[in-house]
Amino acid sequence: MDMKNSSLISEFILLGLTSSWPLAICFFIIFLLAYAAIMGGNLLIVVTVTFDSHLYSTPMYFLLGNLSFLDMCISTITTPKMVTDFLRESKTISLWGCMAQMFFLHFLGGSEMTLLIVMAVDHYVAICKPLHYTAIMSHRVLLGSVLLSWAVGFVHTMSQMVFMVTLPFCGPNVVDNIFCDLPLVVKLACTETYVLELLVIADSGLLSFICFVLLLISYIVILVTVRRQSSGGLSKALSTLSAHITVVTLFFGPCIFVYAWPFSSFPVDKFLSVFYSVITPLLNPVIYMLRNREMKSAMSRLSTQHVSSR
């Protein structure tokens, strides 16, 4: 079905975070600086992992570089639009722009979800099967895992968007958020959407919850295994896993809350949208860089090489 012919509206109105002009200016400065920090911090990780041969050949850092790339992309889909909207009286987004925003959000979100599971597997192999680590987590396996994460993200978003683009929209066209998202836009369709609502709950909410539970179980298995092998190794395992557990919680927490009850509005929904698109990508570089000696050493080496080459 041609979306132009089936739709009577050509744009959506985003209500954003505030209608107060002084508060909007304050938010503009805060989120502009936050976006700059997101791009700078994550880009630094990507460059460091790419150009440091030791980190690039280490599975954990190879996956971390891909995670940082996904974080930059997710934030870029929503944050620049949100920042510029603070300076606009009319916060509108075209119909196709809205569809594109939802497509890429779920594409990259599904990819990151899968990548976090791969990183959990990497931690399990590194801690529980250290003698077989290099054989199991070979570079070929890593490349295949990254490609798989992109494929899963594509299937995840297409399974929902293929129905979204055929929906007729004839008003109202107000989205009470900072960006377009499936639960909010589906409610604006001029047709029965019960089946699509169930699909969103199953494909996004239930899937996020199941993946989060499986990841928690994997951490418990790792810690129990280490505890049985050596009581002294438990603290080391906790130190290794703590950063990943924090990142997983920051990523899946908002997703589960937003998509497990996607068609009920809560005052905290906007905060969770900001958390997902700004706070999590901002905190990931802090978590991995400040607590990681190898990452800081690699950055120091690259900085020294750059200075000496000039």
C-alpha cells in the first residue's frame, strides 16, 4: 500500500521535554554538551580499538568497539533532532522521517541487544574456559557474531516496520515524546491496531525481558562456577563482570519498562527515552574507560605514537 495515498497527514508534532522557553535553553546546552561527550567518548574507544593491534586482536575490546559504534548511531538518530527542537516553537517531523527514526532505532537497538549477549558469552568463555578461549572466540567467530547482531537487528525492526508503513494516519498527529517510537505512533493510526500492539509487546517488550533474564542467569552461572573452582577468583570475576552488568542493566532497564507496557502512558516515559538515547551512550565510555587499565594504556600508547610521529 502506498503510504502517501493511505495517509491524510504528512507530519507528526513532537511535544518534547518542555514548553518553557528558559528551560528549553537550559536543556539545549545540557544535551548539546552531552551529545558532544557521547560522540567524543565513543569515537575515542572505536579509534583506540581499531588502531591498537593488541586491543583489536582481543575479543572483549573488539566487541566493545562495535558496542561504542552502535551507541554513537543510536544517539545520532534522536539527540540532534531533540537538541534543535529546543530552539523551535514548532517541533515537527515528517511522516517518512518518523518512520525512518523508528526503523533505525529498532534496527540498532536489536543489534545492540544481540551484541550484549555475545559479550556475555565472551565473558563466560574467558572466565570459565580460559584454556580454550582463543580457539572458541577466534576472529572469524567474532566477525560472524557482529554480522549476526546486525542481521538480528534488521529482522527485529522489519518484523514491525513492514506493518507500520501500511497504517493510515488521518489525525491526531501529536507524539508526546522527544522522538517517534512504535507504541506512541501506533496509537495514532486510523484503524484497528490490536494485533500490531501485541506484536510490539512480543517483539520488543517480551524479547527484551527474556534476553535480560537470560543474561542475569549467565552471570549467576559464571559466578557459581568460579566460586566452585576458587574462592579467591570470585572477586576477580565480579570485577570483570561489573562493567558489563552495569551496561546491560542500563540498556535493558528502560527497554523493558517502555515496551512491556507500551500502550499505557507513564510520566516517566520521557525520562526513560532520554535515558536510552542519551544517558546510556554517555555512561558506557565512562564505565569502560575509567575502570580499564588496558584501555587507558592503549590510549596513552596511541597518543605517544602520534606525538612522536609529528
